[in-house]
Amino acid sequence: MKIFHLLIIAAFTISCNHKSDDQKEIIKLLEKESATWQAGDIKAHADCWHIQPYSRILVSTADGSIIDVPPAKMINPTKMGNGGLSVQTNYKMNISGNNAWVSHDEESTSKSGEKSFTSEFRILEKINNEWKLVAQSIHVYKK
């Protein structure tokens, strides 16, 4: 009976450590995706994404409009950031096998110092053992 309990504890510990590793990888990917957008690095930004037939990018603006961005724009954008930085906070995520969803807040600062604020919801899939974004919803707000 003691061996059974030890096996259960070991399995739980391995599962928790695996999720912790996945959480770290996902956060690293989200930070990379934001930084490469700000930097205008199309190739590195595209590497964060894996567009699927069901991919969708929705943006709600501070004035209440909704923009349905073609997912292909994530891997071949016509316009990107031109410097600045972004800071993500308040991560909440659920990881289930090779699928995950994450919500977080983001404060972006342009090169000129202008700030923008968003709440974001991201959907990811683990493809070839790497986390990739497949969909997102961004909600812009004024502070």
C-alpha cells in the first residue's frame, strides 16, 4: 500500500512539474511574441504562430469597435510596431495536454512614450513539442 501511495505522489509531482515547465514556456512565447511585434521583427513574430483553419484574431477597440483580423496577418503583417516595449501581468492559464488558454493584461509603451492597455485572451497548441499561438482576442481599454 505504501508503494501505491508513493507512486501516486510521484505521478502528481511529475505532472505539476510538467505543467510548471509548460507555463514557463508559454510565458516566454507570449513575451517573445509581444517583443517581436514591438520590434517589427516579422520572421521572429511569425515563428510564434501556427495558423490553423479555425484560427481567429479579434480586437475590440476602446471606442467599442471590433476588428476581425485575418489570421495570416500574424505571420505576414503589413504594419507592425516600430520600437517600444510591453509588459505582461496577471497571467491566468489552463493547460490540458497539447492545448492551453491564457489570459493576461498588457501595458505597451511606444518609442515616443505613449502608453496603451489591453486585456488579452490567447489560445495555444503544442506543435512538434513547441507552444504556438493559434488564436487571440485583444481588448483595448483606456486607463
